[in-house]
Amino acid sequence: MPDSASPFDLLIHGGTLIDGTRAPRRDADIGIVDGRIADIGDLAGRPARRTLDATGRIVAPGFIDSHTHDDQALLSDPAMPFKVSQGVTTVVSGNCGISIAPLRAGTPLPAPLDLLDASARAVAKPIPREPPVTNATLSANEAIRNLVEWQRHRELSART
Ligand SMILES: [Zn+2]
């Protein structure tokens, strides 16, 4: 915890904190240093390099969306504003058998893999070094099976 003279990198002030511990909501400021919460409470008057006025807003930990099909979204819109705007900071994809990984460009996608919008893979953007949403992307069983079958089909076709 920094001393009271050391500035926070970010001070979120004026918000109502719901901290995820089942404690009642309360008015509290949050001081952040090096990407971590350094202090919580009445931090009025404490120096900060940057401040964010959260008056009238809820301040809470990010939500984990544990079952998504966001593989394609991660590639085409890495900032994922549709998740961040809902408070989602972590997504997990591929856990129900559908994933882009380990498919390759040009791999035909039978149902249900076509739900992933293969055409959008062609316009993939670089994933930011520090994306706003943490991604846990699994290589799903259906995608692996599809890739193996597609490779085997190509090998068999090459023999004839
Ligand atoms: Zn699913």
C-alpha cells in the first residue's frame, strides 16, 4: 500500500462499491497502483495520476462469462466492447465442444461449427497485448474431430 503522499496511478472516486464478498454495498473510493487495488475507502484528497469519477455508478469486480462462443469476436473485435460494457472482463470459449481452435483458415465448417462465422476469420485483427477482456480459449472436441476428419478426407482424396 502506498503512503498517503504517493500518487495512485488511478483513483476511482464517488462510486458505490459492490466488492463481490457479499458485504453490503457502500460508498468507497478505490486507489490503483501498478494495475492492482492499493487502497479502498475514503481517499478524498489523495494524489493520483489519473482520476475517474464514478458518481452515481456501481464499481464492482468484472464478471466471468464461463460459456461463450466469442472465438470469432476475439479475432474480429478484440476490444470486445459488447462484453466490457456489460461488466464482463473474462470469457471462456470452447467448453461445449465448439471452438475455432485448432481449425485453420480454409477448413470447412460443418454445423455447429459454422456458428462461429468463419468468414469473419479472414478479417482478424491483432489481439492487443493487454486486451480489455481476458480470454480462456479451449480447443474444443468438435473442432479437433472436424480437423482430423478433414485432413483424413484430404489424404484419402489425394490417393484416388
Ligand atoms: Zn456453447
